[in-house]
Amino acid sequence: MSLYTLSAAEAVQRWPDHDAIIDVRSESEFAEDHLPGAVNWPVLNDDERRIVGTTFVQVSPLEARKMGAAMVARNIAAHIDREVARQSRDWRPLVYCWRGGQRSGTMAWFLSQIGFRTLQLTGGYKGFRTLVRERLDALPAALNFIVLCGRTGSGKTRLLASLAAQGAQVLDLEALAAHRGSVLGGWPGRPQPSQKAFDTALWHQLHQFDPARPVFVESESARIGQLRVPQSLLDRLRAQGACVVVALPEAERVRLLLEEYAFFAQDVDALCRLLDPLVELRGRAAVQHWQALARAGQWAECFGLLMTQHYDPLYDRSTRRDFTALDQARVLPVASADAVAFDMAAAALLSG
């Protein structure tokens, strides 16, 4: 039998040694968050957990345990039939559940009995979650950030993509959050992850950066859609991050917004609903005018006014509040919204 246990810190340190990371929690637990790269082999699915729990309360603990044991045995057998038959003798899985208790212990025991060198995560996902929170507090202080500032539509996200393509270290918070960060920023057909999943993805990204090299990141507010950016990261960006102001001509900013938000042409009512909450900030007359332009298909004028009347004043005020040295920041001109222009700007930025 080859069954071993290790802590979350040890699991992270030995990440490349794991041939598979197996999450044996239910599908809803897995969907909320899981270890990076994990696969879901529930020993009890959501319905089964509900049935066992109801039996525990309404019948007896003994009946619930008998029922649960049979379910667990059938599920583990199915996972082994489906997933394990093709594995070689030197396959090394890491198994975890919520607290590192019976669910992962049972799966790990079966795999070890087959002869695989099986690792069980002590403390389970809960222990891993504690490690993520602790390291999110500590990791930003060890990194050197270069913060891309610039008004809405200036192409900061496109510049990040060009920088990444040219080998730079890039932290794309909006990609991790599945949201562009504005009132219109939701991604069609893609819900935001849970806060826990966002934290895990952010930790995993920060964990992989080389502290000796700069990390490029876009300036963000404390929230991206429904998700909170860790305060430790915000503090580091605002206090220590060197700023670069991305400058794209206004007409090109409108063009970029038209490209990125073209999907609203298929659902104008959705856009209008998103604009409704801005009445309190900008007044009913302004918001109704933007909505009328959208309904009339006058998208360039609509987005142009949204930029100048709402986004620009809001962004200027927040960035000057959060980045006190912004007036001394390097200005990076970008000629147009074309990809080649951002590639050229990225090369200029990387060359110093």
C-alpha cells in the first residue's frame, strides 16, 4: 500500500509531482472553487448527499451510513472503471475533499490498494483555502508591478495581450474575473466565477511570477463586477506600482468600444437596462439620451457621449485619487486601435 498525506503548503511546493489532482467533493462544491487543474470524481454527488443527510435526520445515523457507504462504493468503482484502467504503475494522484476526511480518505485508500503512490491532502480544500488567503496577503509585496492607466477605451487590455505575446509577465485581472470592470462590463454568456475561484486563480497567477521581473497590470478599482480585488494587491499597486498612461486618440477609443461592445446591437434593451442605474450619477435626461441613441442605432455617438460624460470624469477622479504620482507617469502613445499599433506600443514599453 502506498498512501501518504501532505499539507496544502507541501502540495503547492510539489505541484509538478502530481500526475492528477482529484477532487472527490460534489459537483456544486467543485464548481464553486477547486485546486487548479483538479478533476472532479464525486464520491457522493449533490443529490446523494441530500438523500443521505435527510436519512440521517429522519431515520437514523446508522441507516444513513449504510446507504452512504453503498453509494460511495458504487461511485468509486465507476470512477476506477472509467479513469484508472489506463493509468500506468507510476501514476501519482493527489486526492482531497472538504476537510481531508472520509471522502478523500476512502478514495485514496482504494487507489493505494491498487498500488498507486497516492497522496491525500490533509485539511482538504479548507486547508488549501486558508493557504490561498494567506499568500494573497503576502505575494503582492514581493512583486514589482507596472500599472497601465488610461481612460476607458484606451486599450489597456489589448496592450496587456501584446505584452504577454512578447514575453512579458502580465496579470490580467479582468480576464480572471470574466468582467471588463465597468457597468457594461459583463461578458456575454460567461458568468463571473465565485469569489473563492477568483481568489484561487489570482493566487495561482501571482505564485508563478518571477519576482526579479516586472509584472504588467491594468489599474482597477476595488471591485470588478461582483468580485473584490484583495486589498493587499490594491495597496501594492497604488503605493509601489510605477504608472504608464496609455494614450489612444479619442476617435480610436470610440472605435475600440464599438468593437468590444458590438454584441449590444443584438440586445439593445439589455444595454438600456444596464444604463438605468446611472440616472443617480448623471441625471435622467443624459441617460435617456444615451438610450435613445442606442435604440436608433447611433452607436458611435452613444459610446462617444458615454465616454466623455460618464467614464472619463469617473476614471480621472478615481485614478488621481489612487495614484498620486500620476502626473509624473510615462505617457505611452498608441496610434490606433489596430493590433499592430498595440504590438508596437508593447515593444516600445519593453525596450524602455
